[in-house]
Amino acid sequence: MSSSKNPNNSNDEVVEEVINVPNEIHSVSLPQEKSTSQKLKHKLSEVFFPDDPFHQFKNKGYKTKFILGIQFFFPILQWLPKYRFDVFKFDLVAGLTIASLAIPQGISYAKLAELPPIIGLYSSFVPPIIYAVLGSSKHLGVGTVSIASLVLGSMLSEVVSPTNDPQLFLKLAFTATFFAGLFQASLGFFRLGFIIDFLSKATLIGFTAGAAIIVSLQQLKDLLGIVHFTTKMQMVPVLSSVFSNRHEWSWQTIIMGICFLAIMLTARQISIKKPKLFWISAAAPLTSVIISTLLVFCLKSTNFNIPKVGKLPKGLNPPSVKMLCFDSAYIALAAKTGLITGILSLTEGIAVGRTFASMENYQVDGNKEMMAIGMMNIVGSCTSCYVTTGAFSRSAVNHNAGAKSAFSNIVMAVAVLITLLFLMPLFYYTPNVVLGAIIITAVIGLVDCRAAYRLWKVDKLDFIACLCSFLGVLFISVPTGLAVAIGISVFKVLLHITRPNIVIMGKISRTQIFQSIERYKNATRIPAFLIIGVEAPIYFANSTYLQERILRSVREEEDRIEASKEPELKCVVLDLTAVTAIDTSGIVTICELAKIIRTKSVQLALVNPVASVVEKLNKSKALDQFSSNNGLYMTIGEAILDIKASWKA
């Protein structure tokens, strides 16, 4: 029983009753000395190669290393020599299935990016082949995605009009794609993928929801048949444009849009409720395109006037190397657009790849994925493609259709190639309203209200980041909303670093475990001891705060002791188990704490610091300020027992 419950007990009896540990005190030895080069090598290895990608090259001959090296950079060489016909059957079905989704999506998303529809089909031919050679995911379906298309179109259209100067707009789209690929491949080559981790889950939830609403509102132009529509991407101008042009609303377009939107949303709900019927949702877009095209063709001689896609050129992707625009007047815009779309598409692609890899129990190399996605965008920018990545909808269909390898992407590319060579005239009568309905159906699932509610319940600061991202996209602009959300996420990280948590600890009854007295009601204070747990590295950014916070805890403990008539405070124990690192400012803080606490006739003891912290404390001579056992102990119990023994002596 502690003295707070039985103050008549002597201090000695209470400590012996609460601290029931062996009499042996284990000394904390100093870690083995390492050279600066060894430390630097270890640190760089942990930063850039945490997955140890070169373990397979150890203890191998030069020939084997060469073969493994080629396979490392070209993963297709790992699985293609062992490829079997029974696997091909699954990939063939999956490839044709995602091709049926890729064709209408390619046309729709190109329209979303303010680009000619044919560019969307071009982007579904070359990039999937590049990914099949370089990618490490078996189920990633490659192509254009709604978010990157929206951001690309909105950022470029702020400076260059896609209607007044379509040629310059197209050049900047290819240039932005080149910069996106260059950035992505550089992250993979230099193994800097941790940079994209600053896009937190909360940020992406808000951003994608806001972008999905903006995308859907933009499609009202086609669903209502409006001719004169705003080029701005904010919610207020879009809604204003919708209601200020009510005289342009077309009842034929509205009826067709509602009908096909209802069909595709119904198909989507069926596939969600019954995953085995995934093919219904996958086939709905292409089916809608075919039916609506036939309907418009049959009614072409009537007054049934609905805007159509129009003529699309046949043939393979034309080269676009000479269209890359590095003019000083526009290069900053292209680079900024490429950077943001590159980050967004890379985040989506890697997240989708890892999701399906975990479902099928295999690993996806994040850095390989960055290089693969980057290279397919670099090559794509030279072959009339715009930003592509791993799309969630195509990947889900690819997985559900039974894909066994990346060969399904090659099958999809061949199907798109056949479409480009022979079937393009068939899309002449495809109505724009159906393409708008396809886009709405694709992006509506990005509004995740349940995820936002979970953020509110679990972490209010994460919810604020999500909300700011959402509102920023809706009312300011897509890149500004993203920038604000990233800023809040970074602020949250800095807040945790500069204002780390400390806890007052007590002993759990009938155990040798010490835990926070706030979290555990049966944690008992030790008379004459104040045990403080520091739960963060000690750096220059938080050292002053920690010093003030610890001294405040000492003053509060002294006031509590005086009010409750308990034995006076004689020792402060700092549990450094969670302190994974310390810098020179942190060492100065420890020394200053020892001096200030000593003026109160109170000892300071350190418990369980990690090896790197012990090494720095020893080299800085900070441990010279501690007398018994260098002031270092393995456990809190040992510290209390040893310090108590020194008082008796």
C-alpha cells in the first residue's frame, strides 16, 4: 500500500512493499563504439534502403548477380519465362474486361482534362505496356484517372484557354506529363518515396471528396446540355453558371443523362452488394456508350439534337516529342502542374498496388513502382499521352476478373490498339452526356463520409486537415486546397515534435510494471519519488519545452506532497525508453535539469536510454553529473531500489 493510502507507514516499509525486485542491480554498459562512417552508412541505409533490396545479391556469382540485376530493373523477366497458358486464360479475360472499361473512361477523362478525347485512348495504349515491363504489381490496371485529369485541366486552364488556344494547351499537357514522370522516376531512382507520405490519409480523404464533387458539378454542363459554361473549377462559379444559363437546358439531354446515370449507378450498387457480379459494373460504361451511340445514330434525322463526340482520328499514337514546350513563359506552369499531378497519381498508384498485393499475399516494391509509373509517363509524354497511373476502378475490375499477372495490361493495350486502328469512326455519334454520366459514376465513390466521420471520432486535428482540404478544393482551387491540407498535416507533425507528451508514472499493483497514473487507476505513486516518462526524441525544437514541462511537474508534485503531508520529494526519475534520439540541445537540457533539480536537494536518475542516447551522453560528459551507477538504470524498479539503498548508506 502506498503512503498516500496509509501515511502512518514509514517510508522504508512502503518502498519495500511496493518495490519487490531482486537485490541485484544491473549496470548499464556503454554501447560499442562505432566510427562516423559506420554510423553514416547505417543511417543512410535505413533512410534509403529500409527494405534491403540487395539481399538477393549476397553470396552470388557475377553471372547470377548480372541476371538478378536485369530482373531487378525489368520485373517482366522474372515471370515471363515461367508464364503458362492456363495463367494466360485468366489474364486474357481480365484484360478484355478492363479494356471495356478503359475505352469509355479514356474518352471521358480526356474530356475532363480539357483534352481531345483521342488523347485518352492514346493514354490507354502505350503506358500499360511500359508498366507491364517495369511494374511489380500483378493486378494494377494502368490508365488515366479522374483526380489527375481534373487537376491537370484546372491548373492549365487557369493560364491557357483550352478552347481559344487548344494547341498550346495540348503542348503544356504533354510537358506537364513529362515533368510528372521525371519527378516520379527520380523519387524511385533516389529512393525518396517517403516524401509522398506527407500526403496523409486525412488529407487525401478531403481532397478526393472535394475533387469528386467539383468533377460531378462540371458534368452538369453535359447533363443539362449547356453550351456556354464557366471554365472555373470552384463550386460557386460552377453553380452560378448552371442556373444563369437555364435557357440553354435541353430536355432531351436531361432525360438521356438521367436514364444512363441511373443505369450505371444501379449496376455499381449491384456489384458492391454482390462482388461476384463485378462484371455488371465493369460492362455498364461500354454498354451505355454503345446503346447511346446507336440511339443518337438512329435519331440523327430527327430534331433530337444532342452534342456528340464527333470525328476521332484513326491510327497509332503520333509522336509528341516536338510538342514538349520548355518556353520560359510556360515552363513554371508545366513543372508545377506536373509536380502536383505526379504526386497525386503516384500516391494513388502505389496505394492501389499495395492494397491488392496485400489481398493476394505478395509484396510490391514502392520504389520500383515509382520508377515504372515515372517511366510510363515520360514515354507517354513523347507518344501523345497525358498523366497515367494505377487506377482503382480498373485495378478492382482486373483483380475481380481473375488477373494473374501484369500481362492483363498488355491484353488491354492490344484491345485499345484494335480500337484505335479500326473502330474510331463508331464513336462519332457518342453523346457527351453519356460520357459525363460515366465520369459521375466513377467519381461518386470517392466521397467517403464514413471515413470523415471516423476521423472526427478519432483525431480532431486530422478531421480539420480533411475539412480544410475539402473546402479548399470546393471554394478556392484544387492546388490551393491540397496545399492547405498538406500545410496542416505538416503543422500537426511539427506540433507533435515541438510539444511532445510526458506522463507521470506509478507502479501497477502486484507487478513490476510502471505506467501512467492517468491511464491506469491502479498505478500507485512511489513515496519520495517522481517518475516521469518522456515519450519523444529530445531535439532543439522541443528541449526548452521539455525542460519547462518537467520542472513544472516537479513543482506540482512538491505542492501535492505538501498538501497531503507525504514524505518529501527526494528523487526525480526520467524514463527515457521512448526517447529514440537526442541532439546537443537535448543533452544541455538534461544537464540543466540535473543542476536545477540538485538545487532543490533532489536527485535525478535516467532509466533505459537507447544505445545512441547513452553514447552521446557519455561523449558529452553529461553523465559526470550523476554519481551512483552513472545515473543510468535498466528499469525504474532497479533505480528506486538502488537509490533507496544509497540513502540508507
